[in-house]
Amino acid sequence: MARINFELNELQAFIAVAEKSSFKAAAETLYLSQPALSRRIDKLEQALQVRLLERTTRSVRLTGEGEHFLQHAQAVVEELEAAMHGMGQRQQLRCGMLTIASIPSVAQQLLPEVLAVFAREHPQHRLRVIDENAQEVLASVLDGRADLGINFIGGEDPGIDFLPLLTERYLLVVRRDHRLASRSSVRWQELAGEKLVSVSPHSSNRLLIDHQLAALAERPQVYYEANHLSGAYGMVLAGMGPVIVPELSLTQAQKHMLVGIEISEPALSRTLGLIQRKGSQNSPLLQQLIDQLKLAFSQGQP
């Protein structure tokens, strides 16, 4: 095996210069002086016994050897960073840190009770919740920031194991003085002419709702938008119009001022489930939390 007689910081210095095509910009990125950066490059070239960079007073560019070596240097640094990230995750598990990513409605309605029980049983362990939108929950699980997620998307992702747990219907939520507030159910066709409040078109919830609305000959129009459900609910409370939302998002506190009405013909629903990276091996601690979540979902059917 050939002896490697250069250091990681020399590789990082070379990559920075190659990517920035500038010693000054690379030095600023690495928080180094230009002379210190130059010394690192010189040491690397001496170790390799090749010229990696051609320098002039106005520019810097890779030599042929430099272009070839850059690909390997980047791969080595990326692998080391991935290994360090993985070791950090292993250390978190050893220290009893569990991270759960969850869509906000579940993080607010179902998750706290489960975590409270878990915390009482394991007071020495730490918990972290990433309460974000569906796309961010999926990304958090895929990139390893979360040990597991609670979501309604991800089942078709090849890198995800999806365990369905609960079917949640969508409701029309109105203020108690709205014309439909006394109804127990409403058909989609009856919403024609309504000025709807909704979340952003980029939301996964909005995509489901828009798909349903597109099938109607006469449909309500979205007039008012907010990025998050909290903002949408604020507009409903202000009397701006009704909103179509997942049932779990309507809290007990809000029910004093708002009414949730079943939408029929057809009903609209989503499947909530646990998501993990495909092939994940669960620690006993994580498996216990998953079992408690399964039980909570089975008992928490809206």
C-alpha cells in the first residue's frame, strides 16, 4: 500500500482553489490567509510530485494532472464527510437521542401524548421533533436527519419503507356564522361560488385538493392563500371564507369558533404512516417508540 503523506486540509485547500478558480476567494472560504493557502497547495504538490495548478498574476487554472486528481480528491472528501455524518448519528443513538420528523397536524395532535409517555419511561433519553411540511419530513428521513417520519407521502419513493397507520379525511372548516355551519356534510358541488382560503400551491395538501376540484364542472375558487395552515385558519376566523383541511389539523380549541363539515360525493382522504429509510435497522429504543406510535394511531382514528 502506497504511503499517503499529505493531509486532509491540503486536499480541501486544493478543492477550494479549483472550484473558485481564485486563491483569494478560496482563502476567504476557508478563513485562511493567501500565504497559508499557498503553503498548503505547495505541500500537496510536493507530496504528489506533480503540478496541480498553473498560476498567473490574473488567474489560476488546473493542469491536466490537476483535473484528474480533482475528481478523486472530491470523492475522498465527500466520503469522509458522509462517514463523519454517519458516526455522528451512531453517537446520537448511543447517547439516547431520537429524532422524529412529522407533519404539523400530527406533531400537534397525536405525537405529544406518545412522547410524554416515552419521556416518562426513559427520562435519560432525549427527543427531537422536526415539525415541517410533507416534503421536508420526507427529506429529513432520506438524508438521515430523522430516525423516522410521520407523513402522507413517501410510499412511492424507492428509498423509503412506508407503513400505513391511519386514514384521515378532509373537512370543510367554516366559522360558526357561515351559511353551511349547521350542516353535518356537504357535497363538492355545493361549494360552487365559494371564495376558499387555502395553503400554498406548493403544499402536498393543496395538490390533493386541487386535483379533486379540477374534476368539478362548477367549482369554488381559491381567493386567499397562506404558506401554512395556521395562517389559513386565521383568515377563516376573520370571516374571509372556508378552508378544506385534514381533520387532525382542527384542534379542540379551534372547535369553539370553527366547525368541521364532512365533504362527500366523493370523500377526500389521505393515508398517514410511518416512514423510514429502506432497510433501516431499528435499535430497541427506536422500536419501542414505533410500537407506541402504532398504538396511538390505532386509537386516534379521527
